[in-house]
Amino acid sequence: MLANMTATKTLDTLLERAETWPDEAQAELVQSVLDIEAKHFGVYRLSEEERAAVREGLEQMRQGNFASDEEVVAVFSRHRR
């Protein structure tokens, strides 16, 4: 954080500077702030990619496609190392 500034003053300063940024950088800032707000205060909104993955998982579940206990243990063992 900037020396001797409150969080609010720092935020005000950064937002003033951001007004001079290129459109692409401002869009990234807006998306970052929206993500932070959603994480802390809102309902998480799935991306289309995440929504498709959830639908695929639900369809696999309906079809009875589940990992065996041995497969689950193998995955956890592989990632704990």
C-alpha cells in the first residue's frame, strides 16, 4: 500500500490514475473488481465454460458414470506428493 495513506485514499488515488489507462486496461480493472465483489459479497456466476462442465458432470452422474474408490484414492495419492 502507498505510504501513510488510508485504504480509501489509496483506492481514490488508484481510480484517478486508472482514468488515464487504455480501454483494455480499464476493462481488466473492472472485471477484477467485479470478481472480487462477487467473491466477497455476491452470488458466484458460472462462466459458460463452467456451466457446460457442470452439465456434463450431471449427465455423467445420470448415466451412472462414477469413479471407483480405487480411482479416487489414486488421484488423491498422485496430487499429495
